[in-house]
Amino acid sequence: MKENSTSPYQYKRVVIKIGSNVLTRKDGTLDVTRMSALTDQVSELHKAGTEVILVSSGAVASGRSEIRKHGKLDAVSARQLFSAVGQAKLINRYYELFKEHGIFCGQVLTMKESFSTRRHYLNQKHCMDVMLENGVIPIVNENDTISVTELMFTDNDELSGLIATMMDAEILIILSNIDGIYNGDPGSPGAAVIREIKSKKNNLSEYIQASRSSFGRGGMLTKCSIAQKVADEGIPVIIANGKRDDILIDLLRVGSDTVCTRFIHSGKSPSSMKKWIAHSEGFAKGEIHINEGAAAMLLSDKAVSLLPIGVTRIEGVFEKDDIVRIFDHCNQPIGVGRVAFDSEKAKKLVGSQGAKPLVHYDYLYLD
């Protein structure tokens, strides 16, 4: 944990994801009072020297509350319509609220496809680095007006995880409408918040309801999955209640004991390249299937590359430097990597001894 010696807050750079259920009322309208309170807190952090990147939901819900009458639309068309109107309303509100504090914010709209190549990934990082260097708060959201179903993020929890790792954040805070991960049904007597989760191997599905939020696309299972993955990449994650007064101030103050669930980071920090690859499974163009011995070597504590001799078959069509999924001898996915050959050459190398790695260790991420 790094501390800013001139600030009462623990971290220098934070990513804060604000969920739809935090920013909207039960009727779907934008909760301006809550939005104003969160903006006040972010402004205090900003003035104390903490760099804040906001990943904000609420555009679709905001647009839905404005356009009460519309024709019969399919799900994608409705999402495009509501987000087009709602995003303008949302970012304008943020702009005015931050302006009251003498702070500028900027809009960053992105899509899952924008993370599919290393060049696009670094372009986005550079944009937000420039904003932060000039005291501007980036407000990130998915560009729902362009995204279609197969290209959408699971939800903004997934996007916030990508942003946190891309921007080398020191912590990711996911604000929802409950206090954290409970050890049972939150409405049941005796259920309590799990205060710390130390390993991504922990199976929390028995505690978490799979239902989605009223206005967002995701749910607590998604939040937990993303949080465990980001923590495994060296960034601690907090899931907390965004409707609690002064929640951000309380969470980030040195010595805080605010009720929440903290996912403890692994202590390791992969390279920037590996962080990108870790979140690139959705862009995979093909599959590499390996034998039992190769799987055992990859999953050991040794830094080993994936060699052709351990490969049993190649599936799909891909080019050199594309992302591929890696499956073990039981057909279970064990990781992703950036492949060194196109699929035609890779198929010719299957089982070959003494050949160069299909996936070098530096470009390999294992689950």
C-alpha cells in the first residue's frame, strides 16, 4: 500500500465504479442528490492530491426516464436510444457539479472492441494519462450507442477492472447498493458482510444471488469475479455501499474500518502486457489444446512458455500476435496468450520438438 504523505487518504490513484443502482431512484430517474454527494467526495479527494478515474453507469437508466413514450423497440435499439439521450444528460450533470468545485471532467466513451488490440489499448491509456496530468477527471462509460450485444462488456464492473489494471490504479472501488459480499442472503437474520477475501480460488457462489440489478446488466457474481481477478493482478478491490453518506471519504481515509468487502491483492504485479492479455479472453481468435504434461508445466511455479511439443491440436483461424485460449487435456480453459505464429503455421508445428514457443511466457496469462 502506498500512502500520500501530504494527504489523509491512502492512495494516489484510484478507480471508482458507480453502479446504476447507486445513481438511480426506484422509478429509474437520476438521483441528483446522490450524484451531487458523490461528486463532492470525489472533489475532496482530487483537491487532496488523489487522482480519480470514474467509471460511471446510469446513462441508459437516465435516458429511459426521459423518453417515456417510444415505439416498440428490440433490446439493442432501446439501449442505443436511451444511452444516446441519457449519456448527454449524465455527463452534463457531472460537468456542472464538478465545475462548482473548480474542477474539470472529461468524457471517455469506449467499447470492448477498443481493448482488442494493444495499440488501441495504449491509445486509451495515453488519453487518460494526459487528462490526469492536467487535473481533469476522466469519466468512463461504455459507448452503448454503438455497442451491439456480442461486443458489449458484461457490465461496467468488467470495464472498471480493465480500466484499473490499464491505468495502474492502486485500488478499485466498486459502489453498489449493498455493503458488500454477505455470508448469506443479505435479508436473512444473522447474515453479515464478509470483510476480507484473500484468494480468487474462494468459491463465493453459494453466498451470492445470481439476480441482476434493477437498472444494470450485471450482478454481485460478476462483481465478485472481476474483483478476484483484479486483486490477483496486484490491485486491491473494495465493494461497498454507494448510498452511504461520505462512503468514499470513509473508505479511503488512513486507518479506515468502514463496513465493506475488501479483496486483498496478491502482492504481485504483472507487466502491462500481461495485464492486457489477462482481460483479452473475449477477443480470442482460436484455441490451443495441450497434453497433461504441458498443462502441469504451465500451471507450476516455474516461468515456462508453451512449446509446440506439448500441443495436441489447434482450432480456429488466427494471425500472428492474436489472442488465443489455452485448454488442458480435459478440455478445461486454463489461460490466454498472444500467439507467435498464425494458425496455419501453428498447426504444422503441433507436437514438434525443438521449435520456438507458440506462446512465450511474457505473453501468457493463466487463470
